[in-house]
Amino acid sequence: MVKMANKKTRGPDKTQANTSDIVVKKLDDATDIVRQPPVFTNDSKYICIASGRQIGIYSVESADKVHSLKEHTVDVIGLAIKDDNILLSCDASGETIEWNINNGTMIKKAPIVVAGIKEFHSFHYPGNGKFLVATPSMYTTNMSSLWIVDNYTRPRKLFADIKSTPQSIAFGCNQGNGSLVVVALQDHSVVVKDITNGVDKKHMTDQRKFTCVALHSEKLIMATGDISGRILIWHDFVHKSRPVKTVYHWHTLPVNSVCFSSEGEYIYSGGSEKVMVKWRLGMSRKQFLPRMGSSIKYIVNAPDNICVATSHSDNAIRFIDSTNKINRAIIGLVKHDPIRGFADTEPIKESVMPTGLVFDPRSRGIFFNAQAGFLQLYDPQKNSLIFNMDVANRNVLTDERNLVIGNAEVLRVAVSPTGEWLATLEVWSNMSAGYHDMNLKFWRYDAVQANYELNTDVTMPHQDRVTALSFQPGLLGTEMPCLVTIGRDLKFKIWRLVDDTDIYRQKESWSCDVAGDFRKLTPSALSFSEDGSLMAIAFQDTVTLWDPTSINLNTTLSHTLVQEPIELMEFGRDHCFRYLVCASKSALYAWDVISQGLVWKVGQLQSSVRCLVPDPKSCFMAAVLQNSEVFIFSPSSSKPVHAVPKMNSSEPIAALFVPRSNPLASGPEWLINSRLLIVDDQQEFFCVDDVSSAGFNQKLTTPISHMDSLPWTPFSAMRAEKQISAAKQLVPVIHQTSGIQGYKSVQSLLETSASALPPMSRICSLFMSDLMIKHGPKAVTAKVNSVDRTTTDLPFTNGHIDTKTEDFNEETTLQKLLTLDCQWLVETVK
Amino acid sequence: MASFKKTQIRSLPKIGQKVTADTLYWRKLNFPVTVKEFGPIDYIDVMPIEPYFIAVSSAAKVQIYNPITHQVHRHFTRFKEAAYGASIRSDGKLVIAGCDEGHVKLFDIGSKSLLRIFKGHKGPVHRCKFTTDNVHVVSFSDDKSVALWDLPSETEIIKFSEHSDYVRAGCVSNISSDLFLSGSFDHTVKLYDARSPTGSTISVDHGSPVESVLMYPSNSIFVSVGGTELRVWDMLAGGRLLARVSQHHKTITCLHLASDGKRLVTGGLDRHAKIYDVQSYQVVHTLDFPSPVLSLGITPDDFTVVAGMANGLISMQHRQTQAEARALNPKQSLKVQKKSQTAYRFRLNADFRSVNRTFNPATDVEVATKTDTNFVSRYDMFLRKFQYSKALDTVLTPYIRKKKPAITVGVMHELIRRNGLKSALAGRDDSSLSSILTFLARNINDPSHANIIIQVANTLLEIYESSSLTPQSEKLFLQLQEHVNREVEYVKHLMEIEGMLHILLASTTTQARRGSPNVVQGSPVKPMLPSAAAAANATMIYNVG
């Protein structure tokens, strides 16, 4: 048994040499598109969305991405439209870039300079070369100071200690004298400044904190929302110290965003109720758009007043048309809202993305949590969302003002080794009601529908919370799949697919086959050996090894050196199949299941192991520590092959080795076939990868041209779709198996059992007539002729028709061949 | 996305006999008309053409019944002793019957006259059949022989004496006039070809005395019954055993095809008739009779099922006609009528639409279609509007409460989820409180709903514990308490029994272990999967091939 004191005290060995070409990349495309409010262009045809360091320009008509602008090196904090065609963006370091919206090129790059300020919070552009930027407040944390910067370099401080959210600053134009009015929110007050005339006002209401503010584009009307859900409309707030206010109160939860329509007749408001309310100013009438999927963060109105875009916390931007219906959406990877309503004793990792990352071998995608009760499948190769699946199929409930109402949440996911079966565990627990619900659902992938179908729904599979599920790997195609669950009711259960088919219907469903326990101890971790012949379940500090088919207890493994309860456990892969790696709070150690001895142990870890992930394509394993250190090691020895230093301050919550589609030509052994994906508690994706590999960020598609996003009109139809060239086109050869005469009837004759066949005399004539050719060769030639004629009629589209004639020619030769073959048959029948 | 998702109503499948298409089909048989004969009913044969007369042989006579009127159409009594196995020719004109003195007698149904007597058997003839060409007769006799007779000349053509015991079963092929099967008490079934006089072409061992044999219309498979087993043999493969089915617990006596050859019916001394699917040999339905079944007859249209029993009863059952069904269940038929009317209306619309279809819009023109309005139940409507009390009221109406408690429980579950149960239950008057309480008392011991009902009951107690109640409500609360107490008592009893069983099981397993210690050590012995073993035990079908 090799014992290593501490991994931190590693000497300079060969692993250090590799470190230089292994990098941790942040996956930008997976970041959210709703951190900043989107901006419509002046012609309302495009919408500009900041996501991390990138800016996407999307067509409003089709919700397709037109351009992806990547020049910023830090996160973008604000977007604005400068002119008809120019987009202005600013990042957290104060760098501003002007872009041409039509072709996506950079026009100008210049930094905003405010003396002594390195970081910026938000950015607004009122016009005339002036910028409004919010910077961190000097004395109070989480507060900002607002500056107006003229011509990039001349800053003037407007307010101190204002809220730092993008919705807490608004500007407008005083119609009377054309002066610029800026308003900003403090916790309990609104501060107003008329820049040109130098008027300063501070309005206070009661103890309700403000959340958002908006200004009417033409008149001097201000709308504010507060945490009680009340919207106040302020009239003439610049000059009067006690302005007239109108109260609009429908929301029960804080108002997240208010927005005036561009004509100023309506205001839109939204919050965590997931309802967008459309108020008519000066009237009590209001319209609702309920059940928008998730809570509204920002509402933005298009300049042409036809379309409203709402940013939602599920990382989607939805477009609402003038009939108050959602007609399009831009959907990014959904961030999982932390689960509320669980007991306080629950560990944090249970509340943020509790499913972790689960690899789907069928689509080569990754399953993880989406909104409450949803599951999403993300393709790391193409960097896109494949689908978002409603597992719970329940209405998403919103909180009441003083009451947390939980939703059904997907807690665990397991995918069968072939990818045919998906098992999901959804839990709904509401502490205030003192009641909880649990459903284990089995979904089968239907290749025809390209969809998962619910096969079995088990209510309360265990009496208490299920902590892990795993499918048995390594089964032959003929064996029925098998799932093992462990729960806090001290039991483990084995579920098998049961064939319940009878003569009336085909039916397969899952049912519990065996339930077992071990010395009334709580099972904490579960792992299958790679070939599925051995199942390991950890009960506190003891590891039990079971034969999954007969459910015989083979061995129990325990040692005086390892007394802490096991939290994570994984079998080694490949030639390290005999090692079982276990992680407890402060130690990492490995058992040899064949010699049944402890092989190595690393104690006194700096922080506990958060994830233990084996690489499916090699023998290596990654241990991700809570302080975001990553160690790659082979289960056979305690010496790490590679160590990734602390990435950032955030805490990792899940990790996964993602197999590559093309193996690396060179590089460290553990990176050749797969790369490591890590998610932190902000749900940002990081990738541990070789420098030389293309990475996830590579551009797979060329940017979509301006023309493609045009609507399909009669004029666009006139545009040439294909170009004619002299080069000969390759026509793929298609073997026609279905074209054989009588194939079907021969097949059915062979497939039907002898007992079920009617007397030969009855079926003979039918069978023979099936073998005969239905239409003579005459009809075929006629067809060819007609096609020839069309080609002569329409010479300008010859590209298409030419290939068709070739097809027909092929068919005729086939017919001729068949005629020759079946000649004897036809004659005998005659 | 913006649509309201319906409340999930969780209804567990009912345990018990599954209702399948076959049970519905065979359940439609009316109450039987019974006729009492003097002796056990030896054989029933059905005329293959309309009007499907039924020939019944019992004691010393053969009677031909009209299946519609249940009256005797003809009877033949010219037998000295018992008459056996009367069989009608395929054209329905002649009937043939064996008898105790070893003769085979041919009668004309129209004139009742005895046309021929075939003499030659030395023992009683129990079965006789016309061949498919209608001019020959095969007889199966207790003198261990099978004979083929010529009808016009009244002479024996060929005789096979291969059996070593009574031949009590036989049938002829419906395709070839030369093929016939015989089943004997010496456990064998033999297939003869009249063209090869040397002997039987196929001989198979059934394993017990053969009571009846049957050849499938395709002539590729034959079935034999005897003892408690039904065996299926492949004729083309020279008598390969295809399946053995044992569903009766006493001797199977008769065999018949039904439903146009798709179902097989066997009757036995255990007073049941079992109906099998001919593909899988699974029992799809069982008919019960008051006495051991000796013979069965089913008309080709499945309209009449006739069973002859050991105590001399003939039971004739008709399929329910549409008019009868209407007369029996006027309410149901009214519904059907209504449905058909609406269907007609929709059909009209459909026709109207198809007429308009002549106009073909261009593909890029979007045609506005009416969004189909989904049916939203009342409770969902109230839940959508967050009116929890009203939602609960709608599912506490007597009909839903009594007939569909799963809906009530489902809505209660949804209210618990939404944290709205308290507000839905609070502030109720006497009558609505009593409906909730009676519902709780009635369902609290239903294990599938118990956890939700208990939750509701607890909330209810919490709300109303401090308020003053009317005597009526108080009584209902006490009633609920009594229900709970009774359930607790019941569970206690069950746990006691479980404990006893555990002791028994523990003692048996320790004994087994002591008996074979090598099982514990020798792990390579892989025991069979419990599920597979159970499946093997549950079905009695063994596919031998």
C-alpha cells in the first residue's frame, strides 16, 4: 500500500512538463444570453444580444443568428444603437467597440477612461457622443456610481451609491427644452438629474425598495417597480418635489422590469410570476400573457412597436407579437434555478444542478437540469442545445409573497449503456406542507419519432429520498436491462424490464425485482464494474460487492484506515478494472476487488472531493476538488498524472469526460480520446483540454449571409439557387431492394408459420400474380419520353431534370433485368 | 408552452381479470337453453351449412335440433342399444351414426329412412365420419380398427387394425378424401392414407388415452386431447410435437374450432370449456358449465354454442343480438344512438370539407387552421384561476366522489403541491364539510391514496380543531376516527401474521442451508433468475421444437 501524505507537496516531476500545453477554457457559447437586456436595431429587424464576451445579432423575423461578434476580451456590460447601422458595445474594462450591424465588422475601438476606475458595471448611450457608465461605488459594496463621459475621456460624476443593475438607470429627453434627464434608483429613493438645466431631485416613497425604472421616450413620465409588485407612474418629476403618482398594482412578487411601448400608450411589466402584464396608461384595463415558462428579467420594446422581446431566467429571449402571443424564441442553454423548499440539512450540491452531467451515448450529448422539472440535452461538439424535455409535465408554480412553493425537480438521471432507456428521478418536496413526492420515470427512445416516450412511472420508488441510480452496463442485447437505485430508506432496489406482452398487445414495463439492505446502514454510493458483472454499494465506510444477476453478496470491504463514510465511489476502467476508487470527506483511496486489499490512500485532502469521474475511453480518472483543483490519476497508483491548479473562486459542481469524435494526434495519454468538462456553481462550463486541439469554441459553420435571413418572398424566389457548372456531378448509387417483384409476398410466405397458412390452393394464384410484373415495359418508355420532352421545354433548369432522366434510365434497365429473370414465371403462369 | 397542463390523475390499474376483446366476445353469449336427455351426451355434430342443424347422439337415439327454436327437428331411434357419434354430411342431407352392436347406420335427414348399414366391425363404433368427397365413410371402432366404407356399394374398402386398444377418436381431412386420423386408448394417434394400404403414415404418442383429435383446415397441423393435456403436432414434419398445453385439471373430452379457425375450444370433465388462441395456445376465455362436458358443438358463425354433458343436459347458448342488447340495456343503447347521431353530424361536416378541397392552395401560403380547443375540466379551470375552494368543491360532487375518487384525490394532491389545501378546506359550512369527511372516511384505508388522504385529514383537523362544530360534523369526525382505529387494528393483525411467516421462512431457509453447505461456498453455481423462474412456472406452455 502506497501512502502519499498530501498531493499539494508534489515534487517537480514529469507532470509539470505537460502542464504548459493543457489549458482550462471557458465555453463562451454556453453562457447566458440574458445577463444584459437585448437591444433592437432602429429598423426592428435585428436584435443584439450580449452573451459573455460575445455579441450575437439575431434576425427578429426568424430568430436565427446572423452575426457573432467576438472582439471583447472580458464580459460585455452594455449595448446601444448609435446610428441606424452602428452598434456600440462596452465591456467591463471600459473598452467600447462600434460595429457595423449589416456585415458584422468592427468599425472603431476605443476605451472609456475614468480616472482610477478599472471596472465598469453598466453602460448606456443617451446620444451625442456621451456615455453613461456605472462604476463600483467607492465606499459601499454592491452599489455603483454613475458617470457621464463625454467623448470617451471627460467624465463627470452624476450620482453616487445607486443600484448597480442595468434596470436601475434610465434616461430620457425633456420634450420642452430638449435637455437630457437621467434617473437612477437607490434602495428607497429615485434620484433625478436634468443634465442641461442642472436640476437635481430626489424622490422618496415608503419602505418598499425599488427594483426597476423606465422613462417614457417622449413625455416626461417615469415608471418604477418595487419589491411589493407595485408599479408607480410619476408625472412631472423633474420640477415638482411632490410629483403626481399613479399606482398600478397587480404583481405579488417584485417587478423585475418595466418598459414603455415606443408610442408610450402602454407599459409592459414582468416579474417572477412568469406573467407579462400589458397596462394601458391612464386606464385600468390590462392584458396578461401567463405561463411564459420562467421569470421575466427584462422586457424590451422594438422601435416599430410591433414586437416585444422578453428575457427570461431560463436563458431564453421570447418575442411577443402584437396579438399578445409568443411567436418565436431564442433559446440558449438553460440555467438551473437552485432548488428551494428542501430541508436545510440537504447539501448544497443537491440544490444546484443535482443531476450533474450525464453522457448520452446515443446522441453523444450531455443530459443535465434545465428549468424546474425539465431536462436538457446539450451537444458539446456542435455546442448547441439538442432538446429540452419536460420530465415532470406539471405546471410550474410560482412563489407567493411570503411562501416558497417548490416545483417538481429532476434530481437524478441515468442513461442505459445503449442510450435506449432514460431513467429520471423527480422529487417534489415542500417543507411547509410537510409532504414529499417522488417519481421514478423510465423513458424509451423512439427512433422513428426521435423522441423519448414515457414507459413506466413509479410513484415513491423508495420510502425516502433516492440518492443514486445506475443502469447495469455490459449487458448483451438479449438480456433485459436492469437499473439499481439506492435510497435513504436504507434499501437498494433492482428494477428490471418485464415483458408483459400477450396476444392483444405488446407491452414492456419496469418493475422492482429485488429490494435488499445491509446491516441497516445507509447506502451512500453505487458503482458498476465496466463489464457489469460486479456491483459495488457503499454503506458508510464499508464497501459491499454484489453479483447483480443473483444478488448474492460476494464480499464486504472495510479497513481501520478508512473510517469515514464514503461519498463517491467509482470502478476503474480499461486495464484498471480491478480498482475501486472511493472518496470520503478528507481521503481518496482505492480497493483492489480481486485481491480484496486497500491499494493506496491519500489522506488529509485540502478540500473534499466534489466529483470523481472515470474516463470511458482510457483507464484514467479525474478527481475534482471543492476548491476547483483537478487531479487526473490512474486508479492503479496514487500519483497523479496531471494536476490542474485552482481555476477560479467558484466551486465546481459536476464534471464529465466527453469522448472526442476524432482522437488527438499527440498529447498526454488521458487527453487523446476525451476531454474533461467541468461546471461550476455559476453553471459556467469549463473545459480542460490540450492547447493544440480545436476545442469546443471552434467555428463549425460559416456566418449566415444577410440574404439567408430574408423572408421567403416571390422576389427572393427569383434569386438563383444553384449555379450551373461544366463539372460533372456525382450521383450517388442507390440499390433498390424494394423494387424486386413479389419480394413482399415471398417474405410473408416465409415468415408465416405453417399452421397459420391457408390451403395452398387458395393462395397459389395470389402469390403467382404478386411475382408477375404489374406494368409492361411500354409504360416505362412512355414515362421516359415524357421526361425528355420536359427537358426540351425547360432548358434553363436542366440541372435538376438531367439527373431525373438518369434515374429513370436506371429504372428501365432494372425493369428489363427483372423481366428477363422472371420470364419463365410469366410463361408458366400463362 | 403557454398552455395549462392538466392535473395529473393517478389511477392505478385494477387487479383481476383483464378485459380483452375475447372476453367481451364470448361474454355476449345469452343465458343457456337446456334440454334434458336420458343418458350422457356422447357426441354433438353441427351441420356445416345453414340452418346449422345440430346432431346430438345420446343413449339409443340420434336427435337433430334446430339451433334457433331448440326443438327436435328429426330423431332417429332405430338402434337396439346406444348410438354413438352421429355426424352430418357436408351437404346436410345424410347423417351417419355408429352403435353398440358394431354397425354403422346411414340415415336420410329429409325422409328419416335408414339407407345403409355397414356391417363388419366386431365392437361398438364410437365415431364415424363422411370423407370430403361425400361418398365414403370412415368408422372408428372399439375392435381396435379403423375402416373406410364405400357409400353406394355399402362395402368395406380398407381396414386398418393397428391400434392395440379401443379407437374412440377420429377425424377426416377436409381437403383430401384419402386422409384420416384416429386416436385410441392405447395413447397413439395415427394418420392413414387410403392410397397406401400397408398401414399408417404417421403415428405419434400422446401419452394418455386419446379422447378426441382434430385436423386444422390447412392440413398441416393436427391436435389431440386426452388426459389433461392438449398436444399439437406438425403433420408436415412427420408428427413433430409443436406444443403441449395443460389447462384443464381433469380429462379433456372434446375439441372444436371456433371463430373461423382462429380459436380452439376444449371441454373437459372439470366442467369448463377453454378457448385458446391457435397461434400462441394461450387461454383467452373460459366457459363454465354445470356438469362435466362430454361434447361440444359450435356453429361456423359462432352464433350458437352447444355443450353436451355427462348428466344428459344439452346446453345451447346464443350470441346476443343487437335487438336483445338494446332490450336488456335501454340506457346504454340510448347513448349509442346519441353517439351515432353526433357521428353523423361530424361526417356531414367532413363531407362538406372534402367537397371544398378542390381548391389547392400554393404550398407557401399558410392556411389558418382553427386551433383545436382542448377539453378543460371544471376543476382545472378553477385551479388555473387559483380558486382552490371551488376546485375542491367541483370534485366533491357525489358522482365524482363515489365513482371516481382518483379525481378527487388528484385534485387534493395538486392543492397540496400548490400549498392551497388549507385555504381550500377552511371556512366550510356543515354540508360541504360532511361531504369531505365522508369521502375521507371512505377512502382513508385505500392504500393507493392513503398518503394524500392522511395529509388532507391532518390539515382538516388542524383547521377545525379549535372551532365549534355542529353535532352532525362531530359525529362524522368520530366516524373518521373509528375508521382510522379499525385500519390500525387491521395493520397490526397483518404485521403479526407477517412475523409468523418470517419465522416459518427463516426456519426453512436455515434448514436448506444446513442441508447443502456447498451452495454457500461454491459461488460458480448461478441460480436461475427469480423472474424467469416465475415466468416458467406461470405458463404451462412448453415449446418443444
